[in-house]
Amino acid sequence: MKNLSHTIAGENVSFKPESKKAIDIEILILTVPLFAIVALFTLGYIGWFIFLPLFYMIAMRIFIANHDRYHADMGNRLPKFLEIISENLAVVVTPWDETYNSIKRKHIIHHTSHHSGETSKYDTKNDPHSVFELGGFVKVFFSCLFYEEIQLFFDFRDLNLTRSRLYRLLFYVPLQFAFIYFFGLEKFLIVLLGMRIVGFTAWFVFSWVIHQPIIYKFGFSKTAPKLFKWSFLFLHGRRVTEGCFHHTTHHAWPSIPRNQLHKFDSVILQHSDMAPDMRPIGH
């Protein structure tokens, strides 16, 4: 896997894209303790007050890794059957949960719909993810809270349902009923709550919050308060910390791994003429 480079303000910055294979392996490894935590809670070995924070911390890492593999180097991949497992092995709490290939398609469209320095538009037909960035606090809050249902509505409206979503619907409905039958509705609802907290936080923070001007007052990663960074690192994992401060950079050059975005700090901060191109998307 060779190094790639981008020229920014006349300076050349090189980076090495992550391989999809590496991210798939990371997700498979993280999925093991995630299911273990669900099993321990379901069987009564840990209470909900332990289950929820542990579930959040691991599931959030999987969520962000899932995003990063949308932009990974596709030249280095696992065997097909392992890819299918990695892309579809998930804690599914509603049978209509969106599958990997469906979210990936929408996310790539989201990247092509607006670029750094351009004002994004609220257009759910051409960019379904715009509903999580624009429209005001209250609207975005509930859009992020009910992500799965809203995306299902968009897919029905636009006749855009993927075959994998239909397969998941058929496969998980009996499993959901079996879980409720054997372990009770209360435990199912706690797992559902855990997944909704993760989904809401991920979409709200990384689609709406990071587009707000106040966030950019923190500056780039080298000037951000350390306590803020450490908190993000502890709760969300290594992938989130840099990406939160470099979201606009990520929109401009999505193939740059988040753990290498810090390479752009000195280039961007040294060139004031970069400012117009680095303003928050949507503002």
C-alpha cells in the first residue's frame, strides 16, 4: 500500500490510507466483547448501570471504525465471506436497522453533495444525511434519535431499499421475538436503549455538533484543550479525537485516515489563506 499525497497551500503532505482489511479485523475483534457484554447483561451477571456505559464505549468505537472503512483503501481486503461477516455482524435491536452497504452508499453521496468551502443544502433526496446536519437543534435532535426509522422512511419514499436491508428484516424479526420470549421485554428494551444512545450520540455529535462555529473555536488538534481530547479519547476511542477537530479537512480529503489528520495542522495553521476553504460546512 503506497503513500499518497495532497498539496495544501503549496506544501505537499503525504499519508498512507488505512486498508479495509485492517478496519474489518478491528471491527471483528471489537464485536467479540460487545456481544459478550450483551450476553453477561442478558444472563443477569451485570446490571444495566454497568452494561450501558460499557456497551456505549465499545459500540461507539465500532460505529466510528465503520465510518472510516467507507473511505479505506479497497485494494487490501479480507476474503469475501469474512467481509460479509464483518459488514453484517452487529447488535441489531430493530429489524429495520440500516446495513453497511446502505449507509456507505448514502455517506459517499453525502461527501459528493458538498465540499469544503461550500454551503451544504437541506436536501434529503440527494443527501439523506443532510437531515442530521441542518434544520435547527430540535429537528436534528429528533432526527438523530430516530435515525433508523427516518432512513427507512427515506428508502421507501425514494424506492431505495437495498436487498441486504430486506434480508436483515427477514432474518432478525424471528430472532427479536426469540430474545424477548426467552429473556423478557425489559432486557430487550435496555439493549435497545444502549444502541439508541450510541446511534443518537454518534449522529448528533459528528453530524450536527461539529458543524457549529463554537466547536471550531477550539482550533485544530494541537490547540484543543487536553481535557476535552482525553475525554473524547476515553469515551469514543482513538479514531474520534482527531476526526472531531478535522471534520472539514476530512470532507475535503476523505481518504486521509483520522489518525494522520494531525499532519495537516502545521500546514493549515501557517497559511491564513486556508481559512476560507476550511470554514465549517453548512455555515
